[in-house]
Amino acid sequence: QTNVIYTRYRGGAPASPPGEYRRVDVGFYDVALPSLPMEVGQWVEIVKIKEGQEYSPLEAENHYRTQKTGIEGPIIGVKAVESDLVEFVVRNETPGAIVSHAYLTVPKIDGVTMHLEWWRRVLWAMVNWTIPKVRTAQYEDNAIPHNED
């Protein structure tokens, strides 16, 4: 089952090795609304919320226009874990895509936004008090996406 992840685009960076003829990038996204809790090994499709394109005030504030990113593939690991955030790494398996990997930052709400293996939870509990809070990721559990693709 594909977990459709609605995100806000945070930025990108080139990832091509020197002398590489084909451009390869990585993308960074904040997760606004996962359809299922995210976990390593899960197949995901990343859809971005179109910033500045919210629906008119006549409709509810939590309605957003969305657009497919062309990024779809498995979550292959956890890159970073902060005191209240988890960053998952997705390998894009879309043929010919420019973005090879995406980094998805999500607030740590176990069973709602993400699920970590037992050994990651134990490690988290042992070192969590030493990890400072660096940034936040906005999560909207009541957002209603409207796909325009």
C-alpha cells in the first residue's frame, strides 16, 4: 500500500558527483499530512502543497491545492532524529527523475505521524535529553488536500 505524504517543499540541493553528465538533486520537505504513520521500508508518494495557493476565504482555511512531485519510492532509513522531529530518507524510484532522494521531516508523534523500530526508540530514549530542539515542522492533522494533477 502506498502512503501518500502531503508536504511543504523546504528546498533542494545538487547531488551529482563531479563530472557526472546527468543532473541529480535531493529534495527537502516538511510533512504536513501523512495518510499512514511513516516507517522504514514503507512505499511512499510525495505530493507537495502549493504554497501561496490556499483556497479562498469562502472555503475552510484547512483546504490546500496540491501537486505531484514525481517522487515515489521506499523509505530507506532515518537520517536525523531531534528531540521532537524525525527525518526519513526516501529513494526515488521514478525512472528518469532529477530528484534521487527526498528527506522528509515529521514531528515525532508515534503511531500518528511515524513509527520507529524498538531499537531506535530505545536509543532515542537514552539520548533524547541531550538533543537540542533546532527547528520545527508544521503538522496539520485536519488539512484537506485537493489534487490538481
